[in-house]
Amino acid sequence: MEEQAQVVANKYGRALLLFAKCHNSFNSSLYFDDAALSTLLCDIDTFVSYYRGTMGSTFISSYTC
């Protein structure tokens, strides 16, 4: 059971780190030049690919304030 818990922790830990990378880039007060935008888009693609590949049918819901 501990081994399963570690696998789940690693999977979600990686997903959260990839999401945090996107969030930190997007949630910046700095100006977005072409290079920064390109990096953000690449980071989003990486996160979405990982999430879809490891989380199966689990989906990300979006909420509005």
C-alpha cells in the first residue's frame, strides 16, 4: 500500500509542479514578450500532455469568480 501511495504522490506532485510553472509565468506582472509567451505555451502543452497521459478520464474543471 505504501508503494501505491508513493506512486500516486509522485504522479500528482509532478502534475502540480508542471501546473505551478504555468501559473507562475502567467500570474506575473511582467510584460510578455514573444519569448515569454512561447515559453508559457510550451509549458502549458507540457502540463496538458502529462495530465492527459497520467490522469486518464479525470478532468480539470474551471471555476469563475
